[in-house]
Amino acid sequence: MIARRSRRMPWLRRASLALAALAGAVPATAVAQAEFRVTALSAPTVRNGVVGTAAQQFTGTGGTVEVLARFAFGGLHVRSFGADLDRGLGVANLDARVVLGPQWLSVEAGRTQRALVGELASSQYTLNRVGLRSTFPLGGSGLRGMIGAWSMQGATLPTGVREASGLEGETALLYRLRRLPVFVQVGYRAESYAVTLNGNRSAPEEMGVLTLGGGFSFGPAARR
Amino acid sequence: MIRILCTVGLAAGAAFAPSPATAQPAGDPVVRLLQSARTAFDDLEYGRAISICRLALQQPTITRAQRLDVLRVLAAAQYPNDPDAARPDSAARTLRLLVKLDLDATFPRTLGWRGLDSLLADVRTRTLALAVVPASDQQVRGGDGAWVLPFRTTMAADVALTAERNGAVVPLAAGRGPDGVLRVPALRDRVPLLANGDWTLVVSARVPADSEVVRLAATFASDSLVFLPVPALDSTGFKPERAKPIGRRALLAGVVLGGATAAMASGLRAEDPVRSAYGVDARAFGVAAALAVGAGMAVFLDKGRDLPDNAKANADRRATHAREAAEVVAENDRRLAAAVTTVRITR
């Protein structure tokens, strides 16, 4: 089926070969759990934070691009998020995570580069992150559910920030077409940060991101 | 009309002298009667010759060759080259018997003449006669081998071959005259067509108005054939290639997914003053509902997840069975190819 489909879609053949080459160094059982996924999401975003001493809400639209490459025992997950909010505020996150464990429950550990860019001031954080993610098929329907939760701790902080930590949660439902390596995704991501500035002044922040988009997924595990 | 005939060889009636009858002992009454009839014919005493021939035909010891010789003299006496003495109707009846006994029968010059030859040719076209010329011994090898029985008839006729023994009748072959070969496979469905031992082969020729039958004795000897049983594929050991549909568990998954979304949006809140200033993002509840409903759709979408490992195991099992079956079939084919059936046909 793959071969017949590949004749019509050379790009699929190339992607399959690339994945096969990537899988060449790992056992067959690991290949059976392999997946390579590229996701592009529209991300309407709401951010609530403190400006001065008062809480303010910023809204806008962002975008997310994710790349996941994994086998049975784990893999690598990279995510880039950026949003332009009103009143000139911009938010950008860049994550890189190592994934350990099977799809249905894997541990993720990595680092997040987070930047807030505004007309008045800009700041940039580096946060270590660790968490759990479960991706589970809903039978053979092509639907998959995803639930994840992460904790973040500041590693490199901007001037004037004494401590920073955060929590993130994400849920999504993915539906992959039966005969094409294409999927659609809908979900929600919530982030909250506790930031302590010098002088013990608190500057908490929360963000809600609606994720809506899709992408390409290859590999045996993607078809389950 | 069914007659018992044993017609063998084209040379049997080709020449009258030296006749097989003359080879008989001088004390044989049929030989003496035949000589007397011939003498009477040569002396133009046709009526006497006819009477002596009829007497000879009634002898219980008369052989087939002697009967042929007697019938020739009788026919010649009934239809001599003398219009006053010729009795063509009687001669035709005698010639009919002669042809049935030997469809290639002719008259030697010392007996025949053109008119008698013409009458014989005419009778031959109107008389059904059957000649079977079997090879005495035939060896048939393999499952496709066949032994043969050539035959001739004097006219177009349906010819059938059966084997009989102890009341059992086995149809063997059919053909169509005037010339043909009855071809009989030694095996049918890998089993000898005829059990080993003596059989009577019955060849019958049939036209709407007449029939002829030739019976032959035959002995069949086939190698004992024992085939290995081809292993059957046990379907009970196969694994399911598709999992059971998720069914109502999809509803549970929907509840978990939707609930987690709502709980996440409600729980992952910033501290005051943000928390007190803004409520929970209401969009999250819409997404939660969408995820719950979407996951629940799996109840209808899922026909069972493919189980490729099981499918591969089943395919391997089928392939193994096919290979083992092929080996057994090959061994059986080898045994079949080596099997020999010997057919000995006597008159």
C-alpha cells in the first residue's frame, strides 16, 4: 500500500526512506513504534499578566510549529511558538525536549527559551522543563488523544528577576486520514508562571492558547 | 445381437492356402469334412459341397480358423460362377457370417471369382463387424499414462469399452468407428481404475440396427500407491488481525480528555492579582466539549484497530502450511510418477 501510494507521491517515498534510514540503527520493534510528525498550528492566545502593579489582559493570534521524531523508547520534540498580542506585546517560546518512554506514557525533559518583547521593556528567560505526556489511540478510528503536563524552573533569568517557575498543561485530539499521512489537531494549552522580581515583588502571568491546525505524520505508530 | 468373437490380426483371413485348417491332424472330422466339401466344389457338385459344409459347421470341435475356411467354401458353393447354380441370398447370409467373423476376409483365387468378390464387398458394407487388435503387454507409468486398444469396424459405429468381473461393470472408454483407439487411463483420481487381477474387457460396437461385441481376457497389476496425507490448515490457531472496536471506552476517553482540558484551564492559573482580575479562559470549556465529543466519535469511527503483528504471524503460518503442503504434494507426485501399471490382454 505504501509503495503504491508512494508512486503517486514521491515526497512520501522520500520521507519514508528518510525515516527508514533513521530507523536503520534501531531494532525492528522500535521501528514499529516510530513516528515522525510535523505540526503547524494556529494559536489564538490570551495572556494575563502584571504591568506595573495592575493585572492586564493581552490577546492576539500566534502560531506554533512542532517537530516530533521518536521510536519505541523515545525521541526528540522541538516546538516553536510565537504570538503577536495587542498593545505591542510579543511572546515567543522555543522548546527542545528529549522524550523517554512509550507513546502512551513518556517522560519529557528539556529546556525552554522564553521571550517577552514589548514597547516598554523586553525580557528573556531560560527554563528547564520536565513533564509527562500520554498519547493514546482511540481504537483504529484514526483518532488519538494527547494529555501532557510539565513543570518549569528558571535557569537563566533576565536582570531584575530573582525567581521564575511555571506550569504547563496541554490536551489535544488528533485525527489522521486513513490513506494519507495527514492529520488535523484541535486542543488547548495553558501556561502559568510565577515570577519574583528583585525586592520580592511578584509578577505572575498566565496564558491560554487554543491550538488548531494539522500536519504530516509518518511511521507505523502514526497509523495507529 | 451379441456374438462372442475374437477377431485378431489382419493376416488371419488374408490367404486361404495354406489354411490353418490344413494344419490340423488328419483325423480331425472337421478337416476331413472340409476336404470333402472342397473336392465336391471342385467337381462342381455345389449342392453336395453345401451339405458337407453345413455338417462341418455343426461340429462342436470346430475352431475359428476352420469355421472361416468352411464359410468360404460354403459361400463359394452357394454363389459359383454358374448362373443356374447361384443362390445369391443364401450366399449373402453366409458372407455376413464370414464378415462378422473376420471383417477383412477374402477369397483365394481357387474359390473366388469376380461376382463372389463383389457380393462379399456389398455384404461387407451392410454388415457391422468389429475387430480389436490389442497389444498383449502394456506398461503404463505415472498418473497420466493410459493403455490403448485399437479397433476397426466395417461402418461408422459407436464403440464402448467396459471391464467386467464378478458382476461389476466398469465403463472405461468410448470411441467412434470405423477406425479408432480406445484410450484408458491407468489411474483415475490417483487410484487404479481397475483393481489388480483378472478382468473381462468387453468391446461393443453399436449402430441403430445392429451391434457387435468382442470379449477379451485381461490381467491388471498396479504398483501399490500410498500417498501421504496433505496437512490441513487448522484455522483455530489464527490470531485476530483486527482488534475489537473501542466501543464505549471511547466515551470514557472523551470524558477524560474533556475533563483534563477543563481542569487544566481552571487549575493552571497565575497568582493574584491576575487570578482575581480575570476568570478562567472560557474558550477552554468549548475546547473541552469539542474534545469530549470528538473522542466519543470513535465509537462510530472505529471498526477495530489493525494488528499488523498478528497479521504477519498469520501470514507466516499460512506460508509455512503452504510450504509443508507443497512438499507433501511433491512427494505424492513423485510416487505417482513412479507408479507402474501392467496390462496383459489375451483373447
